[in-house]
Amino acid sequence: MTARRPSRETIREAAERLFPERGYAATSVRDIASEAGVDAALVIRHFGSKESLFLQVMHLDEQEQPLLDGPIETLGERFIDFVLTADDRVRGVFLALLRASDAEGVGPRLREAHDEYFVRPLLTRLDGPDAELRARLAASLVGGLLYSLWVVGDDALAAANPHTLVTRYGALLQELVTPTR
């Protein structure tokens, strides 16, 4: 009986566990290789570099991103509800990207991901001459909520009634998405 050779997917899975847990700087290629049960050279052969592996695994899939679903008139509350009920993977990706934003090569890719996964999908749904500005303001608004909850750990905000947060913060987001003026 032959042992199964570790695959590229095994390495990806190890990186998906370690980067959110330890952060980019504290996770070495050797750590990932050890977790995957492979030699560090195999990690580099498959992914080229730690940075490349990080950028490939620390992103959200489209199904984890509800900006394109449902009516635009209710996007504000739906998106804030999504943020407040996000699973550990969504939170882990956000925090891993934020923590790695000062690493060489990651910062520019983080800005690209910001545009690719939030600004552009929202922009495709907005009308008006200031649509791009509103999409960027919406991204900043949501980023502020995530920062307060997941980075700063604002206990009072985290303890607030979720329905109240969805209603109030959702209304702020909705105003940017479908302004009344």
C-alpha cells in the first residue's frame, strides 16, 4: 500500500489554518510545511513564495460575499447582518489581511482585493455620477464596523442588540447605496 503524496490542497489547507491563527509574520513556510506534512521546498515549488501562498488563500469566495444578491433597496441591513453573523473563516481572513497589510507585496494586493471583492461588485449595482465615491464610502463604513468589532474589540458595541446594530448601521450603509437626495 502506497502512502498518498501530499497535494497542493494539503498545503493550502495548512496555510488557511495557520495564517488566521498566527498571522502572516509569525507563520513561516516551514510552519506551513510541517502542518501539511511536507518539505518546505514543496511549498515553494507549488506556490512560489509565502506571500503568494498567503494571497491565494486569504480571500473570500463569491458565495461568502452577498453584495450581488438580493434587491439593492435592502442591501444595507442584509450586508450588516452578514457581517455580524460572519463565520470564523470570514473573520479570520479579514484579520489576517489587516495584520499583514504592512508586509512587502501584501499591501498593494490588499488594496486590489478591497476593490475586487467590495468596491467593484457594489459599484456594478449603483447608479449616478458619484457611484464610485459612494461604493468607496460604503466600503469604509463597513471596514470601520469590522475594525471596531474584530480589531479593537469594542465590548459595548459587541454587546449591543444585534437587531439594533443591523437596523441602525444598515440604514447608514443604505443611505450610501441608495441616497435619498
